[in-house]
Amino acid sequence: MKKNKSNISAQKQPRHIPADFSDDYLVTAEQASAALNLPLYYFIDARKRTELGIPYYSINRMVRYRIRELHKWQVRYAAEQIRYANSSQTGGVDA
């Protein structure tokens, strides 16, 4: 019995696959504040950014943000605040 060899040619892969970063552009503190409806000082003050855990990029002396990362942070931070508020409520009607 004769085996048939299939002639599978290797497809050439492109050397460089262009990445699509159209959704991940960097924004300023003012733009981030307006987009998320949060106070501007959350994004301008370095200590407040660190305290809140806001994700940012430092490019030379400029600070920039990615909207997608900020939105994820905002959802996570809001959930933490709700959890904290629920855990700090002690007592009740009979307290």
C-alpha cells in the first residue's frame, strides 16, 4: 500500500504584525477627570493617585492615563468602597 504524501506548503508568516492600539490612547488628567466624572485633584496630586491606586504612566515629566485601565480601576474601587461600607455598618434596629 502506497502512502500519499500531502504537499502542505508552509504559509509565510508576516515578520511584523501591526498591533491595534486605537482604543488605548493616552489621555491627560483633565480628560480623565471629565471622562470618569471624578475630581481633577485625584489625577493631578501624586499622593492622592498613590493612595487611591490609580493606574498611570509617567512619560518624562508628563503623567498620562489609559481610559480602559481607569475604567477598570473605577469599577474595582467602587466595589471596594461598597464592601467597606457594608462591613463597617454594625448594629441595626436593636443596636
